[in-house]
Amino acid sequence: MLVYPGITQLDMTGPQEVFSKARGVNVQLYWKDLDPVASASGLQLIPNCTFEDETPIDLLCIPGGPGQV
């Protein structure tokens, strides 16, 4: 899942919760670095992968929010 400054937290954590319940699914939070990312409401999200990581991605979820622009 992509996280970014200004993300709507529920748009990320809702799907993340569903994906994490599926067998064999490993949900990763991607951002350009591993520093905490503030959601639109100020909640700090902590990415665990960067764009430089070579972790294979089968599905990339890009949640909504004012930061997507």
C-alpha cells in the first residue's frame, strides 16, 4: 500500500485490514523513505518499504486523500 503525506487514514487502514486477513498476503506500506508520514488528520503512519526495495508487488493500493495530488 502506498502512503503519502495528507493521506486519508481510513482509505488506507480499511483496505489494509481486509488484505491482512487473507492467507498468504503480506501487506507492506511503501513511501520514498522510512520516516513517519502524517495523514490528513495528523496520524503518523510508519512505512516499512521504500521505492528502492526489490520486494515483488502483486497489487498496489493507492488510497485517497488530499495528498494524492
